[in-house]
Amino acid sequence: MANDMTGISMLAQSDGRFWMPDAASTSAAEVDWVFSFIFWISAFFFALIVFLMLFFVIRYRWRKGQETKAMPNSNLTIEIIWTAIPFLVVATIFWVAFRAYMKLTVPPSNAYEIQVVGQKWKWLFEYPNGWVDDRLHVPGDRAILLTMRSEDIIHSMFIPAFRLKMDVVPGRYSKIWFKATKNGTFDIYCAEYCGTGHSDMTTQIVVHAPGGYERWLREASSLLSPTLRIQDLTDAAALARKIKSGTDPVSEFIRTSLTDAGTAGINAWNGSSEPNDALKALLISEINTILKGASIYDPERFASVTVAAETAALMEKNPEGEDQVQLNRFLLSDAMPDFFTRGPDMVEAGRYIYERKGGCASCHTLDGNANVGPSFLGIYGRSRDLEGGETITVDENYIRQSIIEPQAKVVLGYKDRSVMPTYKGRLSDREIGAIISFMKSAEVTGNEK
Amino acid sequence: MSDHEPDHNPHVAHHYETEKQQFESGKLGMWVFLVTEILLFGGLFCWYAIYRANHPEVFIYASRYLDKVLGGINTIILICSSLTMAWAVRAAQMGNNKLVVRMILVTLLCACGFLGIKAVEYNHKLNAGLTPGRHYAPRHEEQAGADPAVVDPASAAGDANPPVAPPDDDKSLIAPAARGPEGLNLGEEKAQGEQVPDNVALFFSIYWVMTGLHGLHVLAGMGVMIWLLLRAKRGEFGPHNFLAVDCGALYWHVVDLVWIFLFPLLYLID
Amino acid sequence: MTTAGSSDAHLSHVHIVPPKVLLAVWGALLALTVVTVAVTTVDLGEFNLVVALLIATVKATLVALYFMHLRWDRPFNGVIFLIAIVTTFLFITIALLDSKEYQPTLDEGQAPGLVK
Amino acid sequence: MTTSLPVEHGAEPTGTEDNYLTCDRGIKSWIFTLDHKRIGVMYLIFTMGSFLLGGVFALLLRTELLTPQKTIMDADTYNQMFTLHGAVMVFLFIIPGIPAAMGNFVLPIMLGAKDMAFPRLNLASLYLYVLGAVFAVLAIAMGGVDTGWTFYTPYSTETNTAVIPMTIGAFILGFSSVFTGINFIVTVQKLRPKGMTWFKMPLMLWSLYATAIIQILATPVLGITLLLLIIERALGVGIFDPALGGDPVLYQHFFWFYSHPAVYIMILPAMGIISEIISPFSRKHIFGYTFIAFSSIAIALLSFLVWGHHMFTSTQSPLASTIFSALTFSVAIPSAVKVFNWLATMFRGRLVLKTPMLWVLGFIFLFGIGGLTGLFLGALATDIHVHDTYFVVAHFHYTMFGGPVMAMMGGLFYWWPKFFGRMYKENWGRLSALLVFTGFNLTFFPQFIMGIRGMPRRYFNYPEKFEIFHQLSTIGSYVLAFGFLVVFFTLVHSLFRGKKAPANPWGSATLEWRCPSPPPHENFIEPPLVTDPYDFSILEYDEASDCYHLKPSAKLAEDGEVA
């Protein structure tokens, strides 16, 4: 602790404020004003009462032989006065606080909506594009509306820096809105007692500078996406060269599939210099268009390409949607190895879902200690006894079922613990696949004790 | 416990001055106690009011499963018992202990009749699966047939195919896509094509709890009456000593009052 | 007849209800019960509930005034009885008001799997 | 009425005749006693035992919070600990504390009656209290409860802890409280002796009467709430379960309809004690008697209209919140009126700073803070921020501890000579008041700061920036505990070594000081003369016996009037 800090100053907050924490929203300013208003009124009355009391104690202390001075036992005028004054004071306080409350309560119509889910003991935030995160990211330059619901019991969303609090009640939506005035990271707490992990149900809100939020959301939500991102490019120059002048059927296919802008961009490039960011972005966008299209597989086109086992396995499944995109990316990667990665790291994505989006970590540890649910350490491939006597091997199917229908097959000894909610509709197949990949990874399977 | 002074009225406890003071204290005490009874039921009426206001369709639909005739007979029985109880007070005031005994006996009989009919009703509800909350599993439309795969083994033991309300263990199967605060009861189309509202179980929760608590009060009232009966048999009551009968009667009338409201609110909805 | 403590038979606090009154109240209660049932066969829409409650209130008043002696009792006992009813009403009204207000926020799309 | 012993009014009793403690002996004479004083004493012992138990829980909690992470217990134990602390303190200590323990003892005597209107009901209420306490202990033995004392649904219907025994316990305790209330109302209404008009009643009786109104009107709703909770948990009727169409917020309406008025069950009798002590220790007539009396009734009635201020963030509708906020502020007015009248009573008085008065001064200071911080909580905008934080914890400790506990201690030291006929060591008593006052402020003032800065309540782990405040608070709690240890030793010491107490050691004019200390079985040797309860001019000090007596002139005037 800094040695020049003394007394009260040691107790003050980093920004020098003593009572209220950092004020980072438009409503915080309102509330702080009401707070100071009431604070000074209270301080005045408190000082008055204590002063009078102490003054009387000293002035009228009992001394031998002194009699009480005569005084009437009541006085209607004075009673009316000290009934009326508190009445006026509290009426004013009510009015001031009510006005601020109305501003707090009624959201502007153009607010940007983010869905919030409270569950034991985790906050999840669902962004308009469907991405779910365990931290609340918001743009700093517009009003935000949080529409909140609970998966289990009552929680309460509390953002001290914004002076906001609202319970999250099962069976109904509750809403709060705010407009941040400062960029940065602020604490979020659960303020309604919700059991064992109540005090761990904390997270942060990140207020982004203009543009930052959109960038973050794009980045974050592409975590599992099989489309190509800039950072997936391992050799942009080689890729561009291949597209510009490659003679193999795949390169020709790409060249013919380019949009006009893509053709123009490639032609403008000199063919030897390191591609600049604009060209890289163009390449990514062109390739992604191809990836998102129909299957690029054609036996003739891929005749000279060694198709990896992984690619073949996926092709067997006649994939659709994102898996179809993934298949195209595998095929392209097979044809042009070393130019870009084969796809998102499913283990890493799984870890992200385990820790954040799915919130698995709040009940399932990785260290072998049972929490509310069984630990994930070494669970994959092991056989477990179930409630009801059955025995089962923890394989992909079992994990998938446990995520979608958690109560279907409960491991022995976990029936009475806190009950896992279903993730059906909350995690995509691909995300469940990522979790399975994560559980199969060396870190989680452990080194077989 | 108290040592009576020589000229102290034997009907008056040591800490009272006069018989009137004692009588009025007793009466006042009883009334204050009745206040607590009214507020106790008040909570239940609040429950009723809120759910009826929010889900009127449930009440209209479900109340037809109550038997109006039995409810009506019970109302009449209770009114008659109130009369006999009021008469018992009159008899006690006049010192006619024999009449007190007879009147209380009739009242007791009425109470037994009330509970007997209630038992018939309850039995019918139990058999039909019209039980409260998550135990609700109506059987009167068994043929409507639900997907057997949805039934969990625990509740299947009691009832094969609950068509309206899947038991709670189903929730995980349906949860996020279900019907909201109205719960998971997917008001399915009945065979006849009639729409069953969501959360019919709520009505039966209210029905069971309200009539159940009322029934408990009837039982307690019967206990009081047996005690009064024994005292009347000993000829204890007279113009100076009828407070016990009076208070017992007040209690019984409150039981009647509650039923006077319960009957139209539960039985006479559609 | 049992012994009475005092020879003075006249007691100011005792009011004996005449049989005629008891029987008349009883008859009125029975008649009102029939009316309550009969009214349900007429469809008055929202008013069915109002009428049913009105009749029940009249019945309750009769019981309270005559069977429960409130008509002849100390007024204070009636006052506490009324206070109880007023308090109950207050409770129901405010709770109902709030419940009606937040109805629209109730969650239509999602039901949390609240499992015991 | 018949004449009994020919004792002069105000004369020092000879001390040879039996008092309520000695008139009957043996354990049975206590278990089956119908004497309100013995029932009061037993209540006092049980409530103080509960206070000790709740206090131990509190010390364990505070010790756990010394460090931001685990210190001496795990999260689940911590959750049970604060639940038990709350439940024991509220249901077993504060609610019965002043009315059932002290009120039972002093109400009939202050009124000039021989006993409560219904002594058997009074005993039954004690039995129910014990039964309720047994269930609470059973719940602790069955592994405790972790719902918080409010038993909020749906958590309370799904947790695996012993919720049912605890709620049954609270349900039974509710009935105990109702029985006490019935007795108070009927006793005050019907057992007033000749001359004791409503406006000659000591203010304590007004507050107890107001308390009883709340007990009668609010407690049954708690009863039905807990009953529904038990039924919900046992049978799943769905009333509070959203999955079955129920409404968890409705539980909060039900619960606070009782529990907010319950706050006034705690504070009203405390305010009565303050009025009782402040006047004799200022040697001056209470100021604004009628306003203090009616403010008690006003508080009792208004208390039923404000319950929703506990629910501003509960998703209660903004309309209801606004109405409740406005009504909440109305309760502030009668409370303020009382404080001003107390100050006016001290004005130009002759303040005797003995132990009871020190507790009273402490009360005014602490309750002042408690009441004024209530303004932040009643105000809509600020409540949103500080609700469910340590600010609320600090606020209700300032009102619930700074109010009832300080007053109860004041009352205990004030009536101790009357209860047990012994004087305690004055300086020890003063020291204990000072220690408790200091320890209390050190414990709870830092919690205001934490709360405003956003420290949520019921947190097992907390952010490190709050550590210093938690540590101050914990140290304060140890000082507080030490203060109560001093209280305990002072009082117990007096029982064995204390000087014999005269009938009226403080020079109070209320009736309980006219009968010997301790009072005889039926309270008064002969019916007392009812005088203005705060007119001290009718008393004179007798140095020889260190006791105040009625002046002969007052006696004569009254005698003449009576004759």
C-alpha cells in the first residue's frame, strides 16, 4: 500500500470519489444527483438532531438542587410545523427521485437490443447476430436495451457504474436500458441471492469506442465459422500468385469464379510484392464467396489433389449449411496446402464454449473434483454408472445427448444436485461438436492416471 | 390457580373486576382472533383473485369439473348448521343445557355431512386425476392418447398417458421452445376438437388448497363443538356462563362465511 | 337449570336473539343460495361474477349481523371485523394492480426448465 | 372492591411479603404459570438465548468476510450462516423480543391490571414460541437452510436444504406472535382500571397497542404465505412456480405484506421504551404526548401500505413502485415527529445520564442514521442502485439494531430493578452502552460505503477493493460482542451481588414503579391511583431509602377525588 496514503484518503476510490463508484452512464449522472440531494438533506437533519441532543446533554445536565424549568407539555403550532417540514422534504425527495426513475425506466425507442440470460451462476449475452458471450460488449455511442430472462431462479443484473439493477425472473422478461458515457470495462454482479455460486456470478461489461463493438462482434462470432479470416492466411502472396497465374484445375476454377472486383484486384497486383491489407481482404472475401457456394468438388477438378481423410469423411455425410462451407474449405486446403489454415481450431472453440458461451465451467471442472456436475477430466471414453442402474460409455453420442436432454441419463450421484438446463436450441450442432473435440483433447482427457 | 376472594363471583377469573368485563374481554378476544382467520383466508383469496384475473379461461374451463349439486348441498348444510349453532347460543343464554346439547349435536351432524360430501368430491377428483399442480394428470380423456415416449417412468406408474400436462421431468425435453410462463402445458387439441387452456392445473391447486384449508377449519370447529357438548352435558352453561358457546358459534359462523364465498367463486363460474 | 352465580337475572350484555329472527335469516340465506345458483344459468358476461359476489356479500352480512350478533354487539367488534375485511381488500387490490400491470412482460417464447 | 393489606400509597413495602419470583417454587410453578411476569421473564430468557445464537452466527459471518476469498468456511456454510443469522434474529429475537418479553411484563402493570386478559393464551403463546424455536433448531440440525431469511421462491422450493422445518417454525412463531397481539389488544381495551383513560396511558402502552394491531393484521398473511410455500415445496401446486403458470414475484408480495409491517412490530415497542425512559431521565414531562401516541397508531396503519418498496427491482410494475415509493415516504413523517418530540422533552430538562438514558441517546443517534438512510431506499432512483447491497444491510441494522436492540437494552437496564429487584453497577452499565455504541458504528458504518460503491449483499467472495471495509466491519463486530459480554456480566452480577432495588429508583411516575420491586403476584397490593404518567411533581425523593415516593399532598388530592 502506498505509504503516503493516510486516513480517509486511503479509503477513497481511485478517482477520488468517496461515495458513489465510477459514473459511466447517462443514468448514473441522474442518480448521483438525486443521491447528493438526499445526502445533503439527511446530513443536515442528522447534524441538527445530534447537535441538539449533545447540546441538551451538556447544557441541561442534571446538577444537584436544580429543578426542571417550567415549560408547556405540548404546543400545537410547533407540532404542526415539525409535521409539515418533514412532509415537504419527503415530498420533494419523492418527486426528484421519481423523475430520475422515469428516465431510468422508459427506454428510447431506437435502443440497440441485447438479450441476457441469467442462470446458476453465469450471465450469458446474446447479440443480435446470434453470437452468445459471457461478457457484455456494447457500443459506447448508443442506447442499449437489455432484455433479460432467467433459466432457473431469480437473479439480478447489477451494474454499479451505471447505477442499474433489475431482477431476472423466470417466466418473464425484464428490461433495462442505458447509454454509456465512458469507454472501458465495468463490473457486473448478480444482486439477488441465488445459492452456492451467487458471489461468483460476476462478469464485466465492455464499452467500446465507436466502431470497436462491431469489430469485436465480427471477430468473436467468427470463432467457429468455417469461412476464412485474415489471420487464417498463412501465405497470402503464394495464394494470390496461385489465383493470378496457377495452371492447375482448381486455380483455374477459382479464377473463373472471381467477381469483377476480384478479377480487377488480382490483375492490378504485380505478382511479386507482398499483398497489402486491401488485397488480402479482397482475397478473403472472394474465397469466402466460393466457400459459401455449392460444393466445389468435382472428380476431374480434384483428380490430381490428395483428398485428406478428414475431408472424405465429411463428404460422406452430405453436409449442409456451415458444414458444407467447412467441406469446401477442406477441399481448398487440400488443393492448396500451406496457404491458409484448414478451419477454426475446434478444440480452442470448444474451450471457449466450455468457459464462456456455454458456461459449462461453472458446474464441470477440469481438475477431477466433482462440482455440481461431474468433472470433465478424463471423462471421455470412460464408462460410468447411471442413475437407475445402467452403465454407459461416455462417447460422442452420450455427450451430445447430455447437452440436449440433460435429464435423460444422469450419472449416478448427481440426481439431487443442481439440475442442468437443456442447451437444445442454444448451442448449434457445430458448437456441440466443438465441445466434444475439446473433451477429446489431450488436456481434458488427461494422461490416464 | 387463582385464589378467589370470598365474595368473588365464581364465574369471574381473579384478574377481572366484573362478569361483564370478563364477558366483553372474551368476546373482543374472539373477534380479534377471527380477524386473523379472515386474513389467513385473505391470502388465499388474493391468490384466487390474481390467477382468475390473469387466466379467466382456466377458471371457466376447469370449474365445470366441480359438482355444482354437491357444492350447493354443502352450502345448504352449512347454512343449516349455522342456524343450529346460533340456536345453541340462544339456548345457552337461557340456561337450557339440554337444548344446547341437541343443537350442537345437529350442528355436528351437519359438519359430518359436509365433510362426507367433501370426501366424495375429493375422491372423485383423485380418481379423475384432477390433483393440484404438477400432480395434475386428468384421466377423463384417456383415449386422447399422447406420445408415450414423452412420459417419464416415475409418473407413468400412476397414470399411463396424461394428455394435457406432461409431468415435470419432461421439461428438459421441451424447455426452451415451450410455452412461456404458462409453463409447459401445451394445451393440446382434444379429440372433440375443444381447446383446453394452458395451466388448468392452477385451478385445481387453488381448489384443493382453499377447500382443504376450509375443511381443516371445519374439523377444528368439530373439535370445539365436542368440547362444548361435553360441557353442556355437565350442565355448565347458563345466563352467566355462555361465553364459550358464543365464541364457538362465532368461529363456526366464520367457517360458514368463508364457504359462502368459496361456493360461487369455485363452483359457479361458467 | 344450573345455578347462576348471581341472583340478578338481568344482564345488560346478554342479548337473546328471538327464534323468529333466526328462522327468518335462515330462510333468507337458503333463498339467496337458490338465487345464486339460478343466476348462473343467465349469461351476464362479466357481471356474473359481480352478481355472485354481491349475493355472497349479502349472505355474509346477514350471518354477521344476526347469527354473529353484530347488530346487538358492541360496535367496536364490528369495527375490527370491518378492518379485517378492508385490510384483505387492500392487499388483494394492490397485488392485483401490480399483477395486471406486469402481465404484458410475461415471457411468451421461453419457458425455463424449472426442474425440481 | 375489597380491601387488602392496609399499605400506604407509595410507602416502601416491608419487603417481607412474597413477590412473583418467590410466591411459588419449583420448575412446575414456572412451566404452568399464568402470571404474565413469569411468562415475560421466560420470554426474556429465551429471546436473549436466541440473541446469543444469532450473534454467534453473525460473528462467524464477519470472521469469514475478513478476507475476500474463503477464510473459515465454504460458500454453502456461509449461505446457511447468514440465513440462520437472519431467521433467528428476526423470528426468534427481535419480533418477540420487546413485545413478548418486556411488553408481557410491563403492560399489565403499567395499565394497573392484575394480569393479561387471557393468561392461558399468554402461556400458550410462550409454548408456541418454544415449539417454533424447536423447529428452527431442528432445521439447523437437519443441515441448515440456505435461502436467506426471506425464503424467496423459486430458490426456496428447489434448494435441498431443510426449508420445510424452518418455515414450519416461522409459521408457529407467527401464531405465538398473534396470541400475544390478541392479549395486548384486549388487555388495553378492557382491563383498564378506574381512572386509566386512554390519554393517561403511558406511551409504551400506545406503542404496544399499535404493535398488536400489526401483529393481528399482518401475521396471518405470513402464516398463509409460509403455508403455501410449504405446500408448494411438498406438493408442487405451482402457485409460485413459473413452470406451472405460477408467479414467483407474487411470493414477494405475500411475504412483504407481512414482513414490512413486521419491521414496525420491531420498532414501535422500541419507540415506546424510548418515550418511557426519556421523560423521567430528563426529569420533565414528555413533550407532545398526543402526537407521540397517535404517531404510533399512524405508523401501524401506514405500515400496511408500503410493502412494495422492497420490490422496486423485482420486476414489479413501475406504477406500483411509484405508488409504494410515495406511500413509503409518508411513514417517515410520524417517525420524525417522534424524534422531534423526544428532543423537545430533553429541552430545558435535567438530564440524568444513567445507563438507560445512555442507551436512549444511542438509539436517537443510530435510529437517526437508520431512518435518514431509509430516504435513499424509499426514493425510486437511488434505491435501484443500492437495493440488495451492503447499503441495505447497514440501513436495516441501523434501524433494527440501532432501534429495537438499543431500546431493548435501555428497557432492560431501566426495568431491571423492577424485574429482579436488584440494582446493577451503574458504571459497568454505562461502559457497556458505550462499547456497544462504538462497536456497532464501526461494524456497520463501513457497510454504507461498501454498499454505495456497489458491494452486493450475501456475497461469499468479494472484490478486493472492499477488503479494508470488511475488515473494519469485522473488528467492529468483535467490539460489539465484547460490549454485550459486559452487559451480560453487569446484569448477572447484579442478580447475585446487586444492591436491593427500591420500588422507584429512577423517580418515574408510571404505575409499575408504585408496586414493590419485584412486584407481588397480582402486581399491586392495592389498586394504584392513576395519575399523569409523566408528572413528576407528585413525587418526592427520599434520601434514606434512595427511593421516590408519592407526595402526601398528591395522595390526599387523589384520595379525595376517589372518595
